[in-house]
Amino acid sequence: MTLPTHNRYPFSIIDQRKDFSWPGGKRLAFYLCFNIEYFAFGAGMGSDVGLANPAPNHRSYAWRDYGNRVGLSRMLDLVDELGLPAAHNVNSFLYDTHPDIFKRIRARGDEIIGHGRTNSERMLPAWEEDEQRLIAEATATLTHNEGKPPKGWLGPWLAETYATPDLLKEAGYTYLLDWACDDQPIWMNTRSGKILSVPYPIEVNDSPAVVFRHHSAREFADMIVDQFDEMVEQSEHQPLVCPIALHTFVVGQPFRLRPLRQALKHCIGHPQADRVWFTRPGEIADYCYNLPVDTLVSD
Amino acid sequence: MRLPHHERCDYSAITRRPDYSWPEGKRLAIYFALNIEHFAFGAGLGHAVSNELPPPDARTFAWRDYGNRVGVWRLYDLLEEFRIPACHLINTAVFDYCPEVIEPIIARGDEIIGHGRTNAERQGQWWEPDEARMIAEVRDTILQKTGRVPRGWMGPWMSQSRVTPDLLKEAGFDYEMDWPCDDQPIWLRTRNGGKLMSVPYSLEINDSPQILVRHHSGEEFATMIVHQFEEMLKQSERQPLVLGIALHTMIVGQPHRMHSLRKAIDHIVNHPQRDKVWITRPGEIYDHCAALPVGVMA
């Protein structure tokens, strides 16, 4: 019996694939992705750290706003201090309302990733033309402000319609982050050719782990350390990607930043850190596009 | 104590307003509003006559589609039979899906009223720029397909955001039909000192809420129309009033309901006091009211 399937990529087992290495012979590609999000006041969707009050729910709004006012700066201080690169999933409406956010990010040479217009919505009603317009609108804003188009996309709430990979490919994206199905990049089918799926975490991600599953900051830091240590060992057998997703209003809180700092210090100070490529997803994608054909999983 | 208010209009009692009449001294303006809608298969919102099944719910889609394939044509015949004008609240998706449906409306000289893109969605929770773009898209599509700009608006599901009247005014609409708060047209305030007319449209004399939500029979619905008419005819001796009758192609387009509807329309059209009744369209009601001396309307 065949059940409905997405037909985006074939089944493939991680230890039955061609081997390759990351640049310099490294085996584990590690990246940090900050989610920088903008929310409507009294309307739409949003994260809540406690019970959600009825609209306007200013308490949750303010908690999220802390991320843009304070949390992000603290997180940038942290990656500056540790000398780590980062990438940033950015709601495009931020360029209208919070343009100063991007000064430090640009100065660091970090990557900007398309992340819809706002996390107060998933997608517009899922009509394809509206989604296409939403993607075009967000992409145009990023391109205009950064002087170059974004290469990667992550949907607000990791949401997709049946057409999203097609629309992203047609909008010029080279990779997407929405499919947490593998520890290696894989090629996805679209009606207009291949697009790369780069691993992005639904687990080692402070939003589901801390906000939804109520893990403590210490537990989340332990997840990072354990994920990293385990994957360093696993990557002896296959080149892997270890992504860490962070939100400004979650780990930007001082008490969560502290264990995060310890976890990241553990990673960069690991005895086998020389086998780790501390990078960004755009650089992973660029590298994959230059691998010999048929290296990565593909139909 | 002052509660949150929409600030679109002030309170006004129906019995304490200046009097006026409809053209030729008539007292009761009646219009028939036919909702002509198109829905997405397996996605979005829609009317349902029974319990909805999980998507794609083909039977419910098909039941709605009956309205465009059969029901609307039967209703056109009914309007012709009684030689009455009507207005048509049309999702612009209809222009792409079944353009034949538009032809009789143009031939009859009836009015087309903006009714969103599709009733598979509603606009009340959208961001303002998205809503403004949708309203402009609907306006431009109707202009392009019919050569005439729509003057009136009723949102899918009568859904409104906090700024819908402002956006409609800014898009060039003259009136809207989303506020069932009165039996006379009234002015709504819009931002920057504008005003938009609200022409009464009924949430009660409306086959969708009465038959689909409240489970009334076609016969009961027809009785509501007759009773509404008789009572308002009497009330209209003291104030000029508007009676809007809202119909949906997939509901009263079903033969068993049309049978009752025909009797109700016959009751109105052949009434002994028919000379007091103006069977018209919302655009003509707007024109009459907009030409009244300042201060006559609430």
C-alpha cells in the first residue's frame, strides 16, 4: 500500500551514503541561527512564556519585544566574545520598524535568512498566489536593504503549504530550512528544479524546548552539549550538520544566556574542535552546490 | 460608564429622525441580494448544509457548486418571472471560474456589489495592507470584467477589520452593507473626515444564518420574509425603511426552498399596497439618500 507522500525527496539511510568532508577535511558543520521576529500588538500569533492573556495580551507582547530591545544585543555580545559566526532568520517587517537592528549584524558579516514578514502569521490563507506574493514581498525587502538577495528561507513557525518549496525555488532561493528530516543537506524536488534542504533543528531549538516543552535553560544548554558531543563522534562516519536555533526573547534572558555561554564555550573548546566547521547555513549550501553531482541524497 | 465603541456612528433612535420618502412618495424600499460565491476544494471556509467532513469534503464542495451550476440559473428565472431588479454580491473568483454566471446580470442591468475574492476566506483579521490590496484587487477586477466600478461592498461572511470602512472609502466605494444595525441607511465616519454610507443588509432575513445555522425550513424562511414585509410596510407609514432580502444560490436555489420563496415574492409583488413599495437596488437607495438635504439621514 502506498500512502500519500510529498515526493520532495527519496528515502535514504544516513549510514548508506557517499562520504564527503566539509572544507579543510572537517566532519561536523556547526551553525547558530538567531530568530529575530516582529509581532503585532493585540493581534495575530505569537509565543507566550506563561498563560496567554486575552487580547491585547500586552504581557506577552512586551516579553517578545524584550528580545529585540535587549536580548539580541546580549546574544550578539556573546557570539562576538566567542568569535562565532551566526545566521539570522529575519521577519521582513523589521526593516520598516526596527532598521537599527541590522547595523551590528551587517558589521559582523553574518547571513540574513528570509523568515516571512512576521511571526504573527503563518502564511496568508494558503492560496498559492498569496503565498507567492508574501515570499516576493519579504524577499524584496531583504534584497533592497542588504544589497543582495537572501539565499535561504525558513517559514514563520516552520510552516509550509504544498507549494512552498516550488515557490521558494522560483523566487531564487538556493536552500530552505523547513524540513528537519536529516542530519545532512539533501536535494529536494520542485516543479522548477532542485532546491537544497539544509538541516535546521526542531529539537535543539529554544522555542519548542524551552517555551513549549518547558525545559529549563540548564537543560537546554545540556541538550546543546550532548548534541554536539554525540555528533562529533557520529561525524567520524558521515559529515553532519549540527544546527542550533535561538530566539532573542528566549535565550536573550540573562539567566538563560549564562548556561548557553557555558555550552558554546564547551563546543569551541572541545578537544576535537579542529574537526568542526563553525559556519553559517549559506556557506554550507554554497559548499554543497559545488560538491560533485550525486554526492548528496537526491532523486 | 463608557464602553469601547467603534466610533463609526452615534446612537440615533429610529422614531426621532427627520422624515423623508423614497421616489414617488414610496415608503418601503425592498431589494433582493443574491450572493454568488465560489469556494476552494479541500481548503478554506465555506457554507455547509450538514456536518462537514474532513478535507477534501467533496460532498459539501459539490453542494456549494450546485449553486453556480443550477441554483443561480433558477433564481435568475425567478427574478425574470416577477420582473424584479436585484443586486448580486459576487466573489471575484466567480469571474474566473464560471464567467457565464455574470452575463445575465449585465443583460438585466442589475448591480454588482463587491464581495471579496472568495468566501473561502475572510478579511477581519488580516493586516491592513493585505486587506487594502484585496479590496483594490476586487474593485479592479469588477471594473475590468464589467466596465463598471462597483459602488457597494459586503465582505465575505460580513467580516470586517477595525479599518474596513476606511479602506473602502479610500478605495472609492460609496457604501457598504456589513452593519445590520438599522432599518435606514446611515452615515459611517471614516478616517480623515470622510463618510461612507451603510445601506441596511439583513443578518436575519438571510437564508444562510436562518437555514444553515438556525436550521429553519424553506417554508419558515418564506414566512419570515412575508412577516417582515407586512410589519415593515406598516412601520414605514412613520419612517421610510429598507428591507433587504439576502439569498444564496446553493440554499434557496434548491427547488424545495425555491417553491416557498416564490410564494413569498409573489406575496410582495402582488400586494394590495404595492404602490407604497419601491423594489430597487442598493445603489439606487444610495443615490436617493446621498441627494437628501444634509442632516436628514442619521
